[in-house]
Amino acid sequence: MMMQQKLRVTLITGRTIEQGVGKEYGKSSPEYYEACSMVYMDAEDMKKLGIKTGAHVLVRTPQGSVVLRAVKYPRSATPGLIYIPYGPWANVVVDDSTTSIGMPTFKGTPAEVEAAPDQPVLSIEELLKKEFGR
Amino acid sequence: MSVINAVTCPICGCLCDDIEVTVVNNEVVKVKNGCAVCEAKYMGYKSEHRIRQPLVRKEGKLVPVSMDEAIHKAAEILANANYPVLYGWSSTNCEAQRVGVELAEEVGGVLDNTAVVCHGPSLMGTQEVGIPTSTLGQIRHRADLIIYWGCDPWSAHPRHLERYTTFTEGRFEDSEWKSYINKVKAVAGKKKLLSAQRVEPHKKPHETVAESLIFNKPPETLQKEGRKLIVVDVRKSMTAEMADYFIQVQPGKDYELMQAIRALIKDEELDVEQVAGVPVDYLREVVDALISCKFGVIFFGMGLTQSAGKFRNIEVAISLIRDLNSRTKFLIMPMRGHFNVSGANIVSAWQTGYAFGVDFSLGYPRYNPGETTSMDVLLRGESDATLVIAADPGATFPKKAIQHMVKHPLIVIDPHLNATAMLGDVVIPSAFVGIEVSGTAYRMDNVPLPLKKVVEPPEGILTDEEILKKILEEVRIIKSKRDEKTEAP
Amino acid sequence: MTEILIKNGFVFDPLNKINGEKMDIAIKNGKIVESVNEQKAKKIDAAGLTVMPGGVDIHTHIAGGEVNTGRMIRPEDHVKDVVSKTSITRSGTGYSIPSTFVTGYRYAKMGYTTVMNPSMAPLGAKHTHEELNDIPLLDKATFPLLGDWWFVLEHLQRGDLEGCARHVAWMLETTKGYAIKIVNPGGLESWGFGRNVHSIDDTVPNFDITPRDIMCGLAKVNKMLNLPHSIHLHTNNLGIPGNYVTTLETMKALENVPTDGRPTCHITHLQFSSFAGDNWGNMKSAAEEISKYINNHNHITFDMGQIVFTDTTTMTADGPFEFTLYQLSGHKWVNTDVETETSGGIIPMHYKRTSAVNALQWSIGLELALLVEDPWKVFMTTDHPNAGPFFAYPKIMAWLISKKARMATLAKCHKKAQKRSLLPSVKRELSLYELAIVTRAGQAKALGLKNKGHLGVGADADIAIYDINPEKIDVAKKYKTARKAFGNAAYTIKDGKIVVKDGEVVQHTDGKTMWLDVKTAEQLKVDEEMKLKFKKYWTVEYENYPVYDHYVKVPEIISVKASV
């Protein structure tokens, strides 16, 4: 199999039960951080990037870029699809276009993923500081 | 120690009202009947992430202030704003929501709730074609075909199947729990068999991948008597694991798939092999199941409202239901997320006529999604102040919207130091609705339920309703003083 | 509290047999009194004005789940009718389903002070009451839908009337309701699986019972409980050509219910149940047949459900009927079935003069009101918003008091309807006295509201004053003047407070919500068995089902002693 530096994928954001539990403990809780600063990827896609679960990846869209922990999606193949749980990390990269109806495109943003072994996954405080200066 | 029965869980739109909470010394020590998220909330609400006192940003840092100072500051911001956004409202009770409408009207702002990033498109779809629906008990008693489309209740509404659909006993339909357990046992048996033959599935990753991408033929059980469960999603979710049949739709192609089903219902021919990744032959069998059921229902979620098509996806989903009703009984229901987002829509609608995205800047309520919705107001950079209550746009809005929000004064009312609070200029801690505050909330099927107060809030912490009333009162004082000034020569 | 003296008005108070006499009305502490201190009292000079009791509406959908869903799905309906905030009033929107505040304001502007919300799914009762709390200036009550409630079906099936009565009493108290509402009996349970019943003797699927059993059973229960109002019935086959046969059969079936002389059944929006013919093409009025029956019997009252030519929204618990409307119109369709209790539906509807069917429906409503001789049996409604919004009442009043007004409208109607209408042959024009009966006195009497609908000593000081001088103008000729006056009360007084002056709201006051506390000799035992059954039937816990006291902002509890 050809190793690739970058993959073009479709980004979907959504709920996970871990994110649901995490948010109830608090947005600055370790549970929330663990649940939301990650990205589910297709097993084959991960191979193409030469990475394993736990590796850091950089997700980039026209809106911005964010570093996340990659996790293999356990239940089915989802080639070309990445899934980030709802949260501040996902929102750095989602397409904000509402197509004039109030709703951003939380599911279906075109994105690029690459391995980012040397870059850290930011905490929520670091992320807010970086993006919004607060 | 006291044990409190029939507590309504203030988390998701299921609004399970059979929770048993044990309280010792004004502290919840045990929760029974709830899901994992419910336990996390009741056990975690008092965690260290709670805001203990009002905060105001001074020289870049949030510093503790008195309640009066925080209220006055908040009122000043709103009274001086030309076009404030008042957003959130979904994790609080209807009593607070009522005051919220009055406050938004008083300050001529935009009143919007989290539906805008959730089921706003569903409300818009409903405004196009209506919605044939029911209360959840009707489904529990009668539904023999249950479809979850673009939603994963196992993750987002953990007790939905157990309380309202597949795994509940109805008057005319039985629970499928036993047959599901048998199925799971059979699968477990198969796995044992595999390991006995020393064929380890994980050693053949290529094949596993290929297997799930190639569609399985719909099982014969789809045409059986009794309850059936179908899941449609872009990836195999936990709920899909339990289904009689899982349809993996290609991302962004739900609209196509539903139109194809509509065509098949009308006995039209499709000149293609597959639609949205689903073989048409299999789709025909699914359509047979739809038509031949006695009572079917589609539950749908963000998979439809947030992906390409948005409210058009909902419109076509409802149109599909309309078509099906010429053949059998078929209903549809959105899986509402926050425990009282339905209430936010309902209260807003009875007071203004509109369920979300209400603009009071002209003195009367106006609604035009894309124009008066909070997201668009923020993205266009029009607002000059924001009040956020009972929601966390700092964690749920796209970056660009938050960037505008933090350019102008931001008031946050929440029990937790959530992402928005971390970004706020005035942060007012509130009591937990449904734990420390009673009130009313509306379930995803618009059934009203009472929320219970099981413990006292910490000293000095007010309820959302109290905080809003104080702000409203203060805003009126500031405005009347200002009017006196302008009237004086 | 201030005292008020209304001086020298022409008073129309039919319950006290006062027909346009010039007299004074004294008010103290929110009640009508014999006299007040003329020096101290605030005086209203009503010379040359018409004084009536505040208007009473026996049937208007103004609050609750169905109404609010109607609001939510129709932004296009609100955008054309917006209401700004003032220093006294809240903002909101109209048109066919006004927001709650606007509902209160608009009723008050017409001199109305009491309204009945006639359709409430018990499971959603909290919602209804939350909205009623937000409707200012009016006294209100609400009727739970009980005709297809499983507990009722099961008890009647067993012939256990007493058990049924105890459950109904419990439900009235539990939902803070006022009367027994029955909609398309048996049809709503059938609709659970997409079916309907088509005659009063069809068997309801899964329950060995017929619509006849349900109506007669509940009418008897109503009597056993001594409820102030009769059963409030929306007939089977509503809105379908030929349905007058079902309506006649229904009225006949109810003849046998024992009575103390009071009516046993109120048939609501009778216009929709008085169609002859067997399809939409040959549909005709059956007002003659229906009115003849009502003229010869005394157990029935009815309200009109009068069509107004406008864009409105139909909403009823009759789910299968709304489905029929959906099939006819293809319009946006809401269906809302409620577990164990009822169903519901919504379809927007534009009634047009140019539609033969709509125009004929318009005619039928007026024919019924004018052909039934005794005005105490007839009440003016539009079944708001089903046949038109309530604020069209002044138009209907004009049609009732003026043949000229009717004929002017008929002349603009579809030719077929003109030909089939009975109106050209109807000479009758209601007097102001009769109008006061059909818009307040009769309604209050039928509802058993002792302090409403009249101006006798002890009555609630709910009063409407209109700028009509009966000595100077003939309202039958000057119907436009009358119409304007009825739409803009010179004064509306609620509980002794002036809330409207010259058609504008001048003061806010919360109205009361009336509900029945029915005392049965043996109270319904809520034991473990009942709770278990509850768990089986509904998806909410027993403890969370009732409308607790705090849900009603200003309650007026009416105690009733049952004879069971």
C-alpha cells in the first residue's frame, strides 16, 4: 500500500456517549478533554497515513486547523470519513456556512488529514487562548 | 437520608421521569434507573468545575465580584446594546424561558435557542410540509417498524429504545428484548466457534472492511410479524449493531436515498443499480417492509439536519412519511437533544408565534431564518452584545461566530465554567435546573413534565429565573433613567 | 378596590330579562352590586351606549399543544399581522393563531371576558395551563378530551358507569378541567392504527364498543357527576358530505339519557356536521333537517362554527378528519396522536367565496343559527381558528342582525352556493337582546357559569359597553356601524377593572382559570394496581402526570357534588 502524507476526507462532527458524559462533569474536566480532542478514522485510511490509534494528526479545512488524537473507528469501515465529537476542537475546523438558514455545515466539511507526531493536542484553555485570545 | 422517586432527568430530550435519587445531607449520593450520562450529571454536578461566585473580566482576567455588581453590569451591557443576541435557553426550565422572551423584547434583541444548531432545520421542514407525529407512548404501544435515521440513540439518548421503542412492552406490540438477547448470544457463540477454529478475525482486516462495505441482503426477519428495527447512518453506530438491518448511506446522500424510496413506494422504476451506495434490489425489500408494517416510525437526528441539504432533508423525510400514510400508518419524530430545547421552542412560539430565531429589534417579533438566526447575526458581525444562558456556544459554534461574540461584551449564565464562561465578560453562576431548581420541561414529543428540586443550591446561588428577573428589572431602571435624561433639556 | 357606576346605558341582560332598558350598573370589589356611593365611585357615562355582560365564548382553541404547533408551522400566517410592544401590552403576532398575549387583547377589545378552550389532551394539560396563564384579561377554562381515553372505553365496555364516573371526576381534577369533551368518539382510538369509524354503530377496533356507547355512557356519567356543562361533542363523520344523517342519529341516541330538564349534549361547530348530499359536488345544506329536529327537542344546544372567508388554520383532535383534509388539499399536515387518550391534526385552510363548498358552508352556519328558533340553544362561534379567527366575530354579528349584511356577502359567493343557499328565504334578524343571548347569556347558561353572562347583583363585574344607540340607529340597516362598534368596545370591564377603552387595552390584569373539583361519594383509589396500570398505559410516571396547583396562576375552583 502507498503511504500518503495527506488524505482528503469528509469531516463529520457529532455526539458520542463519552462526550455526553464528559460535558456533564464539566468542560474543563479530563473526561471532556479525552472525549472531544480526538478524531475517529477509518482503519485503512490510518494505514495510508502510517499511523495507529493514539497518534496525533493535524486536521485542516479552509476554516482552520487543529491537532487531535486519532482513534480507529471500531464498528465499520468509513473510508474517506473522519468523525470529531462535538466540542471546541471540532469547531475550529467545521464549515461555518449556514447556507442562509442558521445552521452551519457541521457534517460534511471537506478536510485534509496528516500525521502530526510532533505537535501537541491542546487543552481547552490553550485552545481558547490560541483561537480567541482569552 | 431521603429517597426521591419519579425524578425527571434534566439531560436529553428523552426526559426519563423514573429516576430515583438518594440524598444525604443535601447531597446526591446515589442515582437509580438512569443512563451513564444521567449518573454523570447527578454525581458530577457538584464538581470542582462549578462556578462558585459571579465573575467580571477586569484587565483581561475574570475576577470575583458581588452578585449585585454582576447583575448591574449585565443589565448595563444589555440596556446599552443596539442589537444584542440572547442565546441558549435549552437547558433551563420554561419559567426562565418566559422571562427570557420578556427580556429580549425589552432590549430589542435577537432571541434564539439551541435549536438553531440542532433541529432548527427540522422546524423549518415542518413549516414546509407539516409533521405527522405522536407522543412516544403511541409508538411504544403500536409501532412494529422502528427506523433511526441519522441518529444514534445509544450514544445521545441512551434509554430511548428501552423506554419508548424496540425494547418496551406495548399494548399491541411486545418488546424485542428477548429476541435481541438470543441474537447476541448466537453472535457470541459464532465468535467462540471462530476462535475454536483459530481464525482470528482481526488478522483479516481487509476482509472485515470489505464485508461491511458490501451490503448484506436484508434479512428475512424484516418481513416478519412483530417489531423490526432499521438503522440508517453513514457509519455503523452502536444502535446499528442492534438493528435487524443497517443501511450505510454515503455521506451527504440521505436526500437521494429518501427520494429513491419515495419513488419505489409509488411503484416507479429506478434505472440504476444503486442509490447513495445502497443496491436498489435491497432497497425494494426495505420498501416492502415499510409498506407492509402496521405502524411505522422514523426517528431522525443531526445526521439529517446538519449534513448537505439540511432542512430539505427533513422536508423530504416528512414527505416520505406523508406518502407512506396512503399505504399504512407511519409517523416521524425528531430526536431532540437538550432536555428542554422543545420547551424553548414552545414558550417562544406561544409568546411570539415563532419557535426560534426571533428578532425584536423593530418592537415586534420577526422571524426569518438566515437573517434573524443568532448564527447568521454573529457570522455577519452585526450584534454588539451577547447573553448566553443554559447553553455553551463557546463549545458548539464555529470559530468565526465565537470570534465575533468575544469582540463585544459577553454575559454568561451557567452553573459550570464551560467554554463560553471562560470567554465571558460577566459570568453569573446559576443553580442546576432539575437538581436544585424545579420547573417544567418538554420532552422530545412535546409532553410537559415537572422537574424536581432534590437538593438546595449552594448559598448565594440564584436560579436562572431569578437572575433574569433581576436583570430585567435593572434594565428597566437604567432605561427609564436614560429616558428622563433625554427628556430633560 | 375602586367602585364604578355605569350610568344611563341601554342595558341588554337577557338572563335577567332586561331588554334595552336605560339603567345604571354599580360595581364594587369586582362584583355587580345593588348600589355604590355615587360621590366616591368612578362614573362612566354610558348614555347612548349599549351595555351588555362581557362576551362568553363556549368554544375557542386558544391554548395548548395543538394550538401552539399550529403557531410553529405557520410563520407565513404571523408575518402579515404583527403587534408591537407598548408600555402596557406585550408584543406578539396574529393572524389565525395569535400569540397568547394578543389573544387576550383581541378578545378584550371585542368586549369578551370569558372563553372556553375546548380541546386538551390530558397528557398535555400542563402545557395548556401554562399558556392560559399567559392569556391576559380573560377568565378561562379548558375541557379534557375523554371520549377515546382507554379508561373510559374499558369501563363503558364493561358497563361500569360508576367506575367510569369516578375516573372522569379524577381526570377533571387531575387536568384542572371543566367539562367532558368528546371528539369523533371511537374514531380517535381507531386512528391509532390509521382507521376510523363511519357510523355511530361501528365497532371500535380492539375495543368491543361503539361511538353510541361512548356518547351515551359519558352523557350519563356527566349527569351522575352533576357537571355544570353537558357533554361537549364533536360528532362522528364531521366535515363529510351526507354527515347530517349521523348528526341526527347522534341527537336521537342521546334522547334517552335521563335529564333534569337541562340539555344533555352540546354539539359543537354544528355547521361542519350539517352537510347533505353524498359528495363534494352535490353537497347541500342540511340546516333545515337539523334545525327542525332541534326545534322539536330540548336536550341539545349547539354552537355555529361559522365560516369566515379568510386564510385560517384548522386544528382538531379529530386526526382522521385532518388526514381527509390533507388528502383533499395536499397542504402541510400535522398529526399528533396522544398515547392512551386521543389524536389530533392541523391543516391550514383558506375559505374562499369562490369555492362552492366553502360558500355553502358559510351559508349553513348562518342558516342553522337563524332557523333554530330558540336563541338559548344557539351560540356564536367560529370554532376558532377552524372556521376563521375569533376576531371576525363582529362580521358574524352583523350577518346575524342584518339580512342586508348577509345578502351583500352572498351576492359575492360562488353561483352554485347562491342557488343552494337557504338564506334568501330567511327573513329573521336577531335583535340586540337575542344577540346578547347567542354571544354571552346563552353560552354562560349552557356552561353553568352562574356569575357570568348577566348583570344581576352578585355577578362578576365583566361588562362590555358598545357605541351603539339602539334608539337612534337600526342595526339591521346600519350593520357596518354595529360591526365597528362590536370590534372596538367603548369599554371592557373585567372583574371591575376597566381594561379596554375605545378599543384600546388600557390595563393589564390576569384572568382566572376555572376548574372543577368533583366530589364523588367514593373517591377513586389510586392504589398500586392503578399505578401499575398507569405505568403500562403512559410513558410518564403517575406522580408526574397531574397538573399540580402551582400550574394555575389565578385559580377559581368550582366544587361539584356528584350523585355517585
